[in-house]
Amino acid sequence: MTQVEFRVGAADPLGYACALLRSAQAKGARLLVRVDATQLDALDERLWTFSAHDFLPHCRVGDALQARSPIVLSSADGVEADATRDCLVNLAAAPLQGWQAWPRVIEIVGADAAAKAAARQRFRAYRAAGCAPVTQEVES
């Protein structure tokens, strides 16, 4: 059964994602990050500039370095499970297709009303599929 976590209330969802990805990557995790197409470039840039002291190696789906990169970015609605990836991190508003094949999904939810409303729809979809997501308020 997939473990689903909602991290709710991030004032800066992309910044929160960068901090989460840095922490997970430092522990050896390999992640796929799904983001709306309109935010893909912004997240890519933030990962390059997030920290002056360390580098968050990443690439986009389909890149030649995808197999070696610990962080892969995608804007696709459906995401296929990959045996080399530990976790799917979702920042996109639309419901996620293919999540059931992942061992862990982390949903990052912004603090604004629109982000919370979209997250409630995704939360209900997980529950309807028999999953019991957990929610954690974040400070960022």
C-alpha cells in the first residue's frame, strides 16, 4: 500500500520542495518530482540556486542523465513507477495518475485557498481509492 503524506500550508511551495529534496537526497533517496508545466522552469532554476553551499543534482524526464540523477522533474499528468525511485513528490494541482504503483507520495500544498481546494480534491481521490493519507502542517 502506498504511503501518502500531505504537507500543507507551505507559504513558498517551491522553496519547501527544494528543502525537502535536499534533505531526502542527502539521505540517498531518489525522487521524481511532478510539477505543473507552468512551474517546471521555476523549480528547475530554484534547484540550481537554492543553496550556495551544495548542489541538488537533478534533470528532467527524458534527459540523458535521468538514470543517474537522484532528482527527476516531470510535468506529466501520469507518472509511471520506476523501481529506481523511492518517492514521488507532487506539487501539481491536478489529480495524479499512477500513484498506486509508488511506495511513497508526498503532496506539497501551498497556503493559498486555491492550492488547498485542489489538495482537498486529491485527498478525497486517495481516500476513494482506499488509501489513508496523513496530513502535516508545515512552516515555510
